[in-house]
Amino acid sequence: SDGLKQLSRQKKASSTLPRSRFAETSLMAPIQFENVQDSQAMDMDILAAASDESTDEESQLKRTESQARKQHRVQQISQHLSERRGLVKELLDGLEDTSDLTEVEQKQKAARNLGEDLLEDILALDTLSNLFDEDRQARKAALADLEVLTDQVDKAKACLQKQLKDLQAKREEDLAKLEAKRKELQAKKLQKKQAAEQAMKAKAERRLEEEIRELAEEQEDTRFPAVQDWAQLKLPMRFRSRAISDGWLAVAELPSGCTSEDLKMELEDGGLTLRISGLCLPTMNDLEVLNREAQRQLRGRRPTEPQDYLQLCSGVFGRVDEALRLPEGVDIHRISASCRRGVVALTLPRKRQLHHEAPLSFRRS
């Protein structure tokens, strides 16, 4: 088109010659070209010159090397937009079907990564400047799409965060219910154990009462105290304790009227207390010795009475009932007792995982 304009200007210039010149030429014969081909050749030369000028102008509009790199970056990000849209759509579609805590955390991670990718693309486009006009329009459109996708990802993050809080609250509620159930079962188990211990204790007391009645029936001599009278005498055992390398050792002298067979050990209070009890009764030989001693002291002033024998045997015969409060860390399954030369020794091993020492405490009943 530029070549045609130049041709028109040349024709117009040739038509505006000076009037005197025009007058001369008007009297002359019309100009004749040798042939049509010469006219066409002239027109082609003019068009070629115009085309060369147009090519020079277009060369000035080509992208520089820097602009070409920026164009490639814009195109690369624009091509990724389709993939980003698919990931965002998949994220939004999966929000309704999330009911597992682990699944929500995984989707949160995916949303976080997707948001970081979108932000990276936005920052990359923001750094591009001095773009070609066509590239500038593509960059603007890509930024608009990225902002929309970023808003959608932010909404998905908020929704996932709410779901996470709800699931965590439900999980804590379930754990609290399980803990309450566990404590309830543990309390029932403890009650059952305590009931069993009380039943065993009651059974032992009944057995002792039966033994006392049987012994009372055997002793027909009313001069001597009955078994229940002997049971009223308190027979103390004073335990002394000390720490040893692997636990504790408690020792006490056995009353002179007792043997180790007269004593028994029982755990109470869920294994926190060790009770040592028993009834030490005199034999018939012992009673004969006591009778002679009582008559010697009375010197015939009156007949002997059961109370005379009880006074003579104070601290020798009677009922033993000692309660030892066990220190923390005792292995109750390995407690042992021995009796040598009238000395009772209780070995209280320490649990292997515990190393601190605590003193024994005694409670006399």
C-alpha cells in the first residue's frame, strides 16, 4: 500500500508542471511509450521500492532477545494454567467427601503446595517488564486467571481448616469417652478385687473363730482361760527395718510363746499393707507350769482364776496383729518370710525399674 501511495504522489507531481511548460507540451504530440511492457516495468520498480521501505519498518518491530525470553516465560506460565485449573477443581470437588483426619491433612498439604505454585507464577509474571504489546496482554490475562485460582485455593484452605478443627474436636471427644470407659472398667476391677480380698479376710476370720471354738471345746477345765480370753491379750511384735541392696529387710523377735506356724501374712489395701496376725496359745504343759506358778504366788489364799493366768502370760501368749505399710516400689509377688532362733525376718524385694528408697512404716492394730 505504501508503494501505491508513492506512485500516486509521483503522478500528482508530474501533473503540476509550470503553466508555460504545460503550454509547450500541450502543443506537442502525446507522449508514446514504446510498448506496454515498459509501463509495467516502471510500476513494478516503484512497488519494489515501497516494499523495501515496509520491510525496514517491520524489522524495527521484531522482539529483542530479552523480550523473546520473557515471551517464552509468559507462554510457559499460560500453558500451566490449564493444569492448575484441573488441580483446583479436583481440590474443590473433594471437599465434600472428607471425613478422615489424615485425609484432611493430606488435602491441606496439597492446597498449600498448590497455593505456593500459584504465588510463584504470580511473582514470576510481576517481575516481567518492557514486554512486547502482545506479550503484555497475555501476561495480564494470565495474572487475572491466577488471581481467581488463588482465591479459590484460599477458600479451600479455610474450608479444610474448619473440617480439621471439627474432626480434632470429635477425636478428642471420642478419646475422652474411651478414657472415661477405661476408668470405669478399672474402678469396677478394683472394686471386684477389694470385694474378693474382703471375702478372703472374712473367710479367714471365720476359720479362726472356728478354731477358737474347737479349742474351747477341747479345754474343759474351767480353771484356765478360754481361747477367746487368750485372744484378748495383745502380743506385740516390734519390727525394725533397714534398706538392703535390693530392697528392705524387717526383723522382729518372736514372742516366746509363739512359733512361726502360729503366724500368717496377708496383703491388704491392694498390696499396700502387709498384715501379720496369729493366735499364740499355751499347751497343756504350759498351763500346768502356769498353774504351779499361780499357786506359788497366791500361797493358798484363794483358788486360781483365769485372770491369774492371763496376768502371768502377758507378753508371752495372746493375739498378734501387726500391719506394715509397705514403701513404694516393693515387689509384692516376691515377699518372703523366715524364722530362725526366735527371730522373724521379712524380705521385701524392690521392683527392678525403681531405685529410690523409702522407710517402712508400721501400724499396730
